[in-house]
Amino acid sequence: MHLAHTVARLRRRSAFLGLGVLLIATALSLTQCRMVGERLTGVDLECARPDKCISACQQVFNGLMAAEADQHVLLVKQCNGDPVCLATEEIRHEQAVSRIQMGRQQCINRCHHQGGGHGGR
């Protein structure tokens, strides 16, 4: 009985971890503001402004942090006080937060390189 409970818990964790990775990958791909041709000027002014790009990065990654916090609370509750489970979850949570913060910084760094003006297309 205990083994079945452990296997079910591991499956849930794997599903949540997969969801987290998917969310981070999606956020990284969706927050990329690229220069796009426009009929008159050839420049999309919305994307040419790094402040808008940075704001979009912050918004997406704040959402990811909130989702991770919710997931962490849920998984801690599922541990039912088991110290090994709690320690494992704490490690998972710290790694997830670290990945989200690295993703946020990479997104912001890409914002600073937009519209750098190297000429040509």
C-alpha cells in the first residue's frame, strides 16, 4: 500500500515537473520580442523599445514564480510531514526557482540587444 502511494506521488511530481519545464520553455519562446517588418518604416516600434520587452519578461516570469509557489505548497501538503519527501521537494523548488530566475535574466538580456543597429537585414 505504501509503495503504491509512493509511486502515485512520484507520478504526480513527474507530471508537475514536466508542466513546469513546459511553462518555462513556453515563456522563453513567447517573450521574445523580435524586430518585424512594418509597411512604412520597416521597424515595429513596440518591439524596438527595450522597456516594453523588459516589462513583458517581468510579467511572464512573475507568473511563473507564482505558479511555482502554488505548486510548491501543493507538493509540501502531499508530503504529509514525511521528512524525506519534504527535503526532496525543497530541493526541487529551489532548482525550479533558480531556473525561472535564470530565464528571467536571459529574457531581459535579450531585450537590451534589440534594435542595436548593426545595419542591413
